[in-house]
Amino acid sequence: MYKNYIFIQMKIRKEYDSIGKINVPNDKYWGASTERSKKFFDIGEIYVQKILIKSIAIIKKAAAIVHKKEKQINSKIANAIIRASNEVISGKLNDNFPLKVWQTGSGTQTNMNVNEVISNKAIEYLGGKLGSKKPVHPNDHVNKSQSTNDVFPTAMHIAIALETNNKLLPSLILLNKELKSKVKKFKKIIKVGRTHLQDATPLTLGQEFSGYQSQLEDCINRIRVAIKEIYFLAQGGTAVGTGINTKKNFDKKICKEISKLTKMSFKPSTNKFAALAAHDSIVNFSGTLNTTAVCLLKIANDIRFLGSGPRAGYGELTLPSNEPGSSIMPGKVNPTQSEAVTMVCVKVIGNHTGITIAGSQGQFELNVFKPLIAHNILQSIDLISDSSKNFAKFCIKGIKANKNKIKKDLDNSLMLVTALAPKIGYDKAAEIAKKALKNNTTLKNEVLKSGLMNENEYHKIVDPRKMIQPA
């Protein structure tokens, strides 16, 4: 019996670089450098983020605009580069960027990936042959006046600025708004305070939430301060910071065009050598994300513990029931939004550690941990943005106070005895609290038994409403 075998052969074309020729899929716009990187850096499953690709394309477009104005590139070629860059920026060519994060430490393969895609797309516009590098060359035209060493850090800064302004800050501001709403809503609900996980003097639930809200607002302000350093770009430094192969003031001109394209105010870095060899501004910015993660971790943990129960936990808060919590226990609902936030926070804290170590690896004129730094910082921004938005919408907004449980715990609190200390002294107040605990009675009962004061005096002093602020 004979079987028919169908062989499907991928159509390929020959592309070349300084190493030699290599086969490239004919339906893709990348070239030889990208194809080699796919082979030699097939490490893991994490791809270079699309926002970084977009940011590199913004640089290519801005450079082409400058070169066109300066008549350093033929107008037809410059216009084709600009048009092709627009397609990359819009995301229409996303399937042409197949490279993984783990590559050369400068990000050369990713820069060349963008150069090749833009070059081949521009060649297509102009009726040329893909892979011919004519009439648009990926290095001579698309990468003109640039080096990966200044393109990649510039792209990192652009991507951080875009993601921070478009995603991170709006998400944190939304969460801050919902927390403010709870501060106002809960301002009259007096509850037991806790220190060392033990009962403490009372405060309002609104005051407790005001602590969360104040923490978060401080984090937002820190981010707004740190982002200012990110607006300084390395572009124009080229290979080692000297600006070789650029014309005078190219750095200012390209920053001006990038600012127009992004609607943000970017400026040339005051020292290109530092901008290429170190990424302290990103390490610093990551530090604000690390602090934000610490803040959110505290808030999310408090909320899930205060919502624990419903009958064997703290039970002071009733959290929204978004989905079933167990595959075996019917009716169980879990604090899943808090859990998601806490996991994100742990990841962000880990990312910051990676950025800290990577930021220290700037040997001589170049830091060679750029792809790792870019991946970690952009992932942290993305995770905090999404989790904060979800936390605001699907948890904080729907939180309700369990007033009955709060009142029951408050009325039974032994730490209300603190209000008696100025009247009867610390030692006698401590003795009364210990007796109430030992006898399983109330403070009032033990105070009246002691004869230290009558009932009217007790109620006048032990009033939780008077204990939530200075006398």
C-alpha cells in the first residue's frame, strides 16, 4: 500500500550580514541578524516587550525626520522609513519581533531586529527586493547616527515614561480614590486597634484606612519625582558616549522630535557617558516601585486578614464575592484580589533586586545588562498597574464594614483600660485588665468591684469616642 506524503516547505529568501548568508522566512520582514539571534539566543519563553519595540521604532522615526530635515538622507528613503516606523509603532508588524529577552547585554539583536523590519518594509514600499538592503539599508539609513548602545537605553526611558503615564499612575490614582472614599465612609465606625497582633486602643476604621491611603499617595508622589530623571535620554551618545558618527546637536534635535511623537518633554542626558555605562535613574525609579510594592503588600494583607472568616476570623470587613473560592468546599469565598496583589508585590520586589544587581554591572563605557533591566522594570510597571486597577475595582470599591462584629469586639476590649490610667494609675489599671481577662468579665465589672469609681465616672472616662484623638 502506498501513502501520499505532503511536504510543505517554508518559502525562504537569502539574507546576508557581515558573517555571511542565512535563510530567512520569506513572509517575515526581519533579516539576517534577527535570524541568527533566533538561533543562538533561543533561551526561555520570555519575549522582548512590544512597548520596547514601539519605543525603538519611535527613535527610528524621529531620527529619519531629523535626517530628512538636515538633508542627510534622501527624502524618499526617509519618508519610507517614517512610514514603516509608523507600522511598527501601531503594532501592525508585531509578529516580526520574535526575539527573547536573554540576548547580548546591549540589546544589539533587538535594535537590529527593528532596523531590519523597518528597512525591509521601506524597501517594499519603494518597490525593491526584500533582503537586498537596497535602496534602504538597515544600518546606513535606519540606524544612521545611532548605536544600539544609545538606542536601547533611550528606548527603555521612553517605554518607562509611556507606561508610567498611560498605565501606572492612572491605576494607582484610581486605587487612591477608592481608598479615600472608604476613609470618608468609615470615619464614624470605632473599632479595636491592634499592635503586635494584640488588642490595642481604639481608632476609627476610617483612620485605619487613612493610613493606607496616605501610604499610597506618598508612593504616587515618589513615582512622580523619580520619573523626572527618566525624561533625560542617552540618544546622541552612540557607541561610548562621544557621539561619533553624529552631527553636532543631533541629540537635541532627535529629543525634540521624540517629544513631539510622545507628547512628553524629553531632553538629552547631561552626560552621555553615564547614560550608557550606568542606569542609576532606572534603579532609582525601580526603587519607587519597590516601595510601592511594600506599601501594597501591607495594605492587601491587612484587608484580607480583616476580612477573614466569616465566622472564625477577624471578620471586621466583608469583602466582595467575585468567584467561588474552593473546588471542594461549597459556598467558600476567598480574598483572591488581595492574594493576587501580594503575589505581584513579591515579584516586583524580586525584580528590583535584579535591577539593582544589573545596574551595578556597568563595566567601563557600557552596562551590558540592559535587556534584563528593561524586562524587569517594564514587567513591574505592568504588574503594579493591572493589579492596582483590579484591586480598586473588584475589592476596595465593594468592601463593607461588619459593624456588629466591630462593635462586639470593641465593647469586649480590655485595652479600653488605657483611658483609666491617667485617673487611677498605670499599675492599678493593669491589675484591673488582668483580672477581667482571668475572670472572663468586663472592665466595667472589675472597676466597680474594686471601688475605685462609680458607674457614672466609669462611663465618663471609658468612652471610645474620646479615645480616638488627643484629649
